[in-house]
Amino acid sequence: MTNEASPVVSLQTALENVDNLHSTSPHDQQPCIEALSLSLHFRAIFDTNFEDKNAFVTSVAKYKEQASGQAELNLLLEEGEIYAVMLYTWRCCSRTIPQVKSNSQENREEIYRQTVEVLQPLIDKLFQFMAFQTKAIDLFCEEIKKLCLVAKNGFISEAYLLTLGKLLNMFAVLNELTNMKSSVNNDFSVYKRAAQFLSPTSDQREFQMASMNLATQNKIRDTLKSKLATIQGFEEILAEVVNICVMMYERDMYLEPNEKHMLVKVMAFGLFMMDSPASGPNIYRMHEKKKINLSKIDKILKQLEMVPLYGDMMIAPYAFIKNGPNFDASKWPSCESSHPSPQSNILGSLEQIRQTHMQYVSQLARITNQAATLSPGSVKSDVENKELADLALKGLTLMSKWTQQVMELVSWKLMNPTKPENNKECPKEAEEYERATRYNYTTEEKFAIVEIIAMIKGLQLLMARMETLFTTAIRGHIYSELQMFVQIFLREPLRKAVSKKKDILKFIIMSIRETCSDWYDDTEPRNDPALAGKKDPPDGFQIKVKRRNVGPSSTQLYMVRTMLESLIDERSGAKKNLRKDHVAPIEEFHRKSFFWNYLLNYNTSLFNCGDLSQLWYREFFLEMTMGRRIQFPIEMSMPWLLTDHILETQEASMMEYIFYPLDLYNDSAQYALMRFKKRFLYDEVEAELNLCFDQLVYKLSNQIFAYFKHLAGCLMLDKKFRTECNSHGIKINFPVPNRYQTLLKQRHIQLLGRSIDLNSLISSRVNELMLKSLETAITRFEEVEDLTAILELEGLIEVNRHTYKLLSEYLVLNDFDAMFKEANNNVTAPHGRITLRVFWLLNIDFLPNYCYNSSTNRFVKSILKRLSGDRKDKPPNFPAQFVWGSKDLNRSFSTIYSLYSGFIGTPHFRSISKLLNYQGIAIVVEELLKTIGVSLSETMLNDVEILIDALPPVCKLPWFSYGSPGVFGFYKLNLESFMQIPNLKTDVFESFTIIGNTVIFCLLLEQAMNHEEIRDLNQAAPFLNIFPRPYVPKEPKDGGMTLEEAVEQQKLKYAPFHAAAIIEKQGTKEQKLLIREAEEITSKRFCTMGSMFDNVLQRIQTFLTNKVWHGGPPSNGVMNVDACNEFHRLWSAIQWVYCIPGRENEFTVEEMFGEGLNWAGCVLITLLGQQRRFEALDFSYHLLKVNRHDMKDDPVTNLKKMVDRIRKFQILNNQIFAVLNLHLTPDGNSRVLLPLDQVQRFQPPVPPRMQSKA
């Protein structure tokens, strides 16, 4: 083996190749019909939680102090989220722990010790949670106290009030989770019992307090309310919180879906906290004083009757208000109305969602195309950056809005489960979660949810691919907007503040400028006239503003927004010092900058806005089952519910959305690991996904196979038949076009970090279905007791072959012939199921029960049908997809093939030759010959011997002078004993018929094989360099080609067809060897001129060695003329019998046995070399000759009818002899002279008188 030198590549070429890699796409060309799934997800967290607040020394001190308090509250929120996760994901452990059954149990102490050991970590967390409740409530109340001192004249920032609202939401969530989790109580009770047994002297106060805390419903809510009630003016602060939530809700100042729902919960929970009994605060009096607006809140709570609380826990916010001590239903007309909430009708907004999605995707496509035309490193203008930033915000807003609508519909459905009386499909025994999910959605709602999820995930994918483009533009836009506002716009308010000597306003504006200004020369221009309160010079004062792709920090943005908010807040007093034309831009900047944090954290916002993970979680409903359910079946799971609906309905427009619902498992798994941090939840998600995906592949494979099988069946159906059916009002429709082709191109579906080759999985499954379909076709053939079914079997195999061809365009399937051999059990065995079945049907049904007619060249069943063996039961019904593809096609093809069920002819023999091939045909013919050999050597030999003994020893040919009536009477008298043999017309005739039918079968089978071989020869001839000679006139015209020239031109024209010659010139050694073998095998196949029928006759001749068939030696030494000891004499007697006309209503020999009887006799006579003797000495032929001479008739004996029958059979025999001689003699002439060495010489007889003379 030689090592070839590696090609030398220059450094310049290598660098150019590396530069060209950017133009090479790492993705294949498969259609994108799945959601975003990243192998490696990087997410930068820019939120410092005000850790860098001390860096902004020039900021207002109280806002820095608020930032410190807000940082502490944020940490409290994070800790509260940890305990919310703990409570929500708490699974009851005590049910799995063995319980002590009696106080006398020996291992009681060991059980208690193990119980404490198992439950100790959970109980420790529970005690920490109880301590956290107290700490969080106290800290919240302290903050409310501080704010109450400055509430009247002081300024409280929007961000700080929103943080307080988040704390109220946390208390509401923790309160409801504590109420819901009975498993926490159960585990604590078990732990308490075990701990008290092991340490009876320990302090029990902690256990008692924990027990009281867990046993009391709404403990957190009531404790918080009672402590707030002790604070003077707390309702004013809570009113501010509620009002800021109402304002943000109305102005859509939120982005992520959970923020919107948080605002609604805080409104209702805040009102409940404010509403106190007796002389305390009253929300209705506050409404009258216009401190809160209950009318707005009423409408909002009606719009969202149900909102997600946590996971699959839903809550009706209006329930908080109804539980208030001063509840007045008249103040809540919208909430008290019976009209359904708008959140329950997602179909009404579906069309608008489609239009919005289409418009936005079009905008993204335009931006993508523009970006593709720009050169790398090109700098975008401020206008372009603003356009991209606005487009990104719009996309995030749309995603969030659509996610909200899906979550709100699911919330409403979970809180309003269906009932059996409202839904007929819902069984009475259905459990609550099943009624809330499986039976609670209409078909239209399921499709709408799937479509919206597809839009969300599809848009998320598009925006993720454009992340670099968007984030660069967002940072550039925010930087330019902020610097232009601070350095340019604030000059005028600063000029006025300095000139009017408004020190506070000046201080705030200067603090804003110093907090976030990025000056051109890194220093503020001290010569700016605005700093001195003076006007700009006539030619203006130019300030250059940098352009950078960097955004402000979270603390920086907070400081700027808070200080700007203080300028426009009514209570701060600074707003009155600003001009009206300055207030509006500040308010607009403050409003726009609210979303900057989301845009700067683009990646996080993108995933949060499209997060639908909570559609899978069902911890609340599992808790409600009280341990009866460990997990719900997949039929109740929303992701599979939507996926399965697409599969079951087979809606073509939804088929490409089938993988989007499965992405909910990606969301849920991500949430389980990154937010819940619970491995067992991830394992449950993974296990369910594995099961669902197996079901998806199973169902999808079946549908794809059934679709293409249906399509193949329709393509094979005769067009005239279809037209005729249509004319009679019977429509045989093609399958509804579906988008399976897109699904079949998926080779790397991303699920839970795994890349799944869907094409490979479906290919494997379709291989099994194809194999089963072939097995079904063969099984159907085996179940039918008739050889005519061979034609339908061929059709079924062909439709499967066509299905295979259609599927092979998209799938990698096993070789069809290999699968057919496997289905036929013909991989290692010498014969397959079809061969065995054909042989069985030939022996049991076809050969003994069918009658051959040479006029039609067909076999038909005899009137007296006798079957051996038991009939099988009615064949089972097979699914339509494994037969012809559909029920209509099954009926159509059954009707077509029923036309071929009444006979066996040329179509059937062609099918046999195709399906059995040479090997199967050889086996069948060999076995048939063995059967004939046994019959001729044993069974029939005894019958023939008996029949010959029944003949008269001598039967001369009567003289013509007897006349035909006399000849008839002569033979009738001599053959009377022979005709009385009881089984002559039954068993004997049937035995001969079987032999005759076997010979005819072999002859017709060879003819069918010849047709196939001729067709193969025509197809293979061009590749073997065999062409018909071109036509050339004998006398070519001027300029015409001669024959030799025409032949040469033809050779050049068809030279590319001759593969062997091409490979010999250009192929490798292995290719040359293969092409030579292929050409030799192909050419030798057609050069073999042997005849199967000749061999059959020769084999039968070898069975005729017994002297019974040949008779004894002739007494005269030449031949027996009058003696009846040879077979041709026996056949003359048999022919005499079946030539006798039958009585009225009596079945004829032709009807009972057909021409197979004649064929058997002629074959045996020919093979015994007795054809000429038979034709010369046959009884029936002699009668025919005499009758032709005298033309007499005897009405009594029906002589005329008999003579007519003899003539008919004589013609038939002559035809049979002609066919046999064609195969047995060189030129097909039965009168050919024998070779001289086979000629016997005899002396002529000498008369007696000549002997005396001699």
C-alpha cells in the first residue's frame, strides 16, 4: 500500500478558504417546522440589583436610598420564589413511608428513626419557610410605615411601588400554595409523630406553632392584613400600588405575560388588604373620594376572570374582593354579570392574530433581505437603529400578547371544567383534570391553540436568528436616544432652572446629566451657555454626541427614570417649574424608556415572552387526587392533546404544525431545571416526551403509509372503471393531499437537547408496515381456496411495489425484493409461502376439479366439484391500508378481479410465472411430476391392469359390409363388460384428467414464461448491443446510405446503451469484472433454448416402463392387430365410452372432466409410441369411417350423435398429437421416418402354393 503525497496548499489559499466559510450554511435544506432549540444557550445577566449604586455619587440621595431598599426587597422576592417552588413541587413523602401499625410493633423505633431521617430535610425547609413568612411580613410593613410618613408630600417612584406590588403578589401566591398543599400537613404530621416518639422531652412549642400555622387557612393573608391594619395610613400606600397597577395595565406597560397577570392579582389582593371592617378603611369610601377607581378595576377583572396563580393553579381575582368584609355586589356590575369573559373566546381574535403575524413576518423578511445586502461592518444610522429597535419591541409585544391569550384560555378552562351533560364525549366517570383538559376543548379551539403556539414559536425562532442584528441596533438606539435627551434636550430646562434660580430643578437635571452623560471629549463643555442660564450665540452652540453600541446599566437607567419621574410628578412640586412643551417630551421619554430594560435583555425577554411551560405542569391537580394518581396519562396532557388532535383529524393545514406543541416539553424541561431546579420534574417531562414521541412516530408512520398506499391504489385503478363508476354516481376519490412530504424531510428534530432523525424513525416503522402489507397480501392468498386469487395477489404486490416507489422518494427503505422474500419466507428456504400455496391449490383443487377448454384456452370448474381436505373458516378482515389502501378501493378491485374468478387462463399463468420465478416453477413442476410418477407407477397402474383384463382378448375391426349399425352393435357387445366397471367414469376418468390437466398446466405455464422472457429480451437487447437491422432500399437513391453504412450509424447512435463497452474503457477492475459477469448472465439466459414442456414429457415417459403400458410381445412378431393388451387398445375402449351420447339432463364428459381426459390419453399414447396404431385401429375411428361410407343412422342407439362426438374428439386428438409431436420430434412431423438402425426387416409371406413349387 503506497502513501500518496498530500497536496500542498499555500497559506494564502488556506486563509481564503477560511474566509469563504461564512458563505457555507451549516444547516441542511430541510423545511423549518419546529421551534427554537439551541444546543448551547448563552444568556448574559446585566441586572446588578443596585450593587453599583454608590458609583453614582451625584445622584439624589433619597433615590439612592430607595434603590437600597428596593434591592433588599428584590432579594426578598427571590427568596419568596424559592419557597413558592418548594411548596408547589412538594410531593407527599409520607405515603411511601411504612407506618407503625401498633404500639407493640418490634421495629417501631427503627421505623420512626428512618422516618425522621427521610423527612428531616423537608421539615427544616418548612421551618425556614415559616420564619421567612414572619420576616417578609415584618419587612413589608416596615417599608409601608416609612412610606406613610412621606406619602402626602413625598414622591414615591413608580419602580418602588411596582416592587411593593410584586411583594403583595408573592404573599398571595404563598398564601394560596399553603392552603392548597395538604401533602405538607401530612408529611409534617408524620414527622411530628415520629420526632415526639424519639424525643418525648423536647420542646413542643415549635411543633405546636408549626401545626397551628399549617392548619390555619389563609394564615399569611390574615397575618399580613392584621399587621397592616396597625399602620396609620397604610391604605394610602396600597391605593398608590393599586393605581399604578391599573395605570400600567391600561397603558400596556408590561411585556412578559406573568407581569400582566401579576398586575391583575395585585389589584384584587390590594383591595382586599385595604378593605377593613367597622371604622377601618373602606374601598368603597375611597372610591367615592376618588382615591381609587373601582369601575376600571371592575372592567379589568371581568376581562380576566381567571388568571394563573402559580403553575397549574388558577385563581379568580374577583374572589379576593368578594371575601372582603364590606363587599357590595352593586359596585361590581361587570364582574357580577353572567356574560362569559372575553378570555374564554380565543376564536374571535384568531383572524386578527393571523393578519398581524403575517404583516410582522413580512417586515422581518424585508429587514433580513436588507441586512443580507449590506457589507459586513457597515454602520447603521439612527433612523435604521430606531426602526430595528421598534421592530424588536413590537415582536416581543406580539409574542407576549399571544402567549397571554393562550394562557388565559387555559386558565379559564382549568377553572371551568366541562360536564358530562354538556359534552356527550365526556364519560361520567371522568376525573376533574380530564374534564378540564381532554374533554374541555372543541376542535376549533384546539386548532386555534396549535396555530397560535406555532406563530409564537415560529416568531421566536425568527427573532432569535436576528438577535445579533437586533441587539446591536437596540444598544445603538438606546445610547443615541439617551445621550440626545440628556445632552441636547435637557439644556433648555437647565437654562430655565438656572435663569429662574430653581435650585432643586437645576440639581435634579444636573444629577441626570452627570449620571449618564457620555461627553464627546469625555468632559462636559464648561462654556455651555445653558449652564449659566444664558442664551446660545446667534450661530448656535454645537454639542457633538457620540455614537456607541452600548446601553446604560440597570442602576443607571433606574436613576435616570426615577429622577425624571420626580420632575413630572404632581406631588414633587418640580413639574410646575417646567414649561408645558418640556413636560410632554419628558413624559414620552419616561414612557419609552420603561421597555429599555427588556430590550437590553433581549435574549431573556425573547424566551420569557414565548414561555408556555406551564401548560404541562399539573401539580395542583395531582395534589387534588390525594395520592390516587402519581401522574396523569398522556391523553390528559396538553402538549400531547394538541399533537394527537392533529394526528387524529389529519388536517392538512395543521400537519406542518405538529412539532410546535411538542416544544412545550422543551419549555417545561427548561423550567424544571432552571426555575424549579427539580430533577424529578425533568425526568417526568422526559419520560412523557419519550412516550409521546413514540406514539407520534407510530401514528404518523401509519398515516403516511396509509396515505401513500391509498395514492398508489388510486393510480393503479383503471381509468375507464373510475369513469364508469362516476357515471353511476359512485365516486372513488384520491386521498386528500397532505403535507407529509415536509415532515419526511425532518432529520434533526430538537427535543430536550436531543437531535432526532424523524426520517430514520419513520423509515424503520414504514419498513415494518411494508413488510406487514406484503405478509397480508400473501396471507389473503393463503386464506382463499382458489387458484384464481393468484391474480389479485400479483396486483397487491404491485400496489405495494408502487407504494414503495412513492415512499422511496422521501424515505430510506429496505430493498423491496428483500422484504418480499422475507414476507414470503423465501430468504433461506428453497421455496416460499406462495410456491407452497400454489402447489397445494394445484393438487387439491385445480388438477382434479377444473376442466380445460382449448377453444377458450381456459380452465373452468367442473360441475361435479369434489374437494379433498377441509375448508378453512371465513378469512379475517384486514385493515384497508394493508390491502388496497381504502374501503372503496377494496370494493373496486374486488369487483375487477371477480371478473377473473370464474376461470383460470392466460392472465393467471402469467401471474404464476411472475410470482414463482424459475426456482418456484421448477419446484412446483418437479413435485407435480413426482405425483404423476407415483400415480403411473402405482395407483393408475393397478387400474389400467384391471381395465385391460376387462377387455376382450381379441377385438377385430368389423368389415364395412356390417354397416355402421352393425359395427356399433359389435363393439357394444364386446365392450359391455368393460363399460360395467363401477368406477370407470369416476375415479379412473379423474385420474387420467389429473394427468392431462398437469400436462396442460405445464404447457400453458411455459407459454406464459416465454412471454415474460421475450419482454425481458426486448428490454435488455439495447444493453447487449442487439438492435434490429435498419431498413435500406435495395437500390439506394443518390446520396443514400448503403446497408453497411446504416448499420455503422446505428451502432454509433446506440453506443451509449452498451454499458459493457463503456465500463471496459473507463471502469475500474472491479467494475469491469462485474459488468462482464452481468452481461454474460443476461446473454446466456436468452441463449438457453431448452423447453420445460419437452422435459416434462420426457420425464413422464420414464414412468412408463412397466409392461402393462406396452403390452405383451406380438404373436406375429411385428405388432398386435387384434389383441387388446396394449394401452392404445385400452384408450380406444375408454374413448368409445365417453363418445357414447348421454341421456337427457345427464352431464357430459366435457362438463365433468374437460379436455384434460383427452390430453392424458394422447400424451400416454404418444409417449408409448402407439399413436399410429391408435389412429389405425381405434374402435371409434373405425365406426366413423364406416358411417362415412354408408351414412346410416339408428334413432334407437343415437348413432348419428355418437358419430358426431367421435368426429369432434378425433379433431381434438389430432390437435393434441400435433402439439406433442411439435415438442417430441425435430420438425414436429409425426410421420417422420425412423432411422435405419431402428427399422426391422421381415421376409414377405410366401403363399402355400408357392412353397410347394419351391
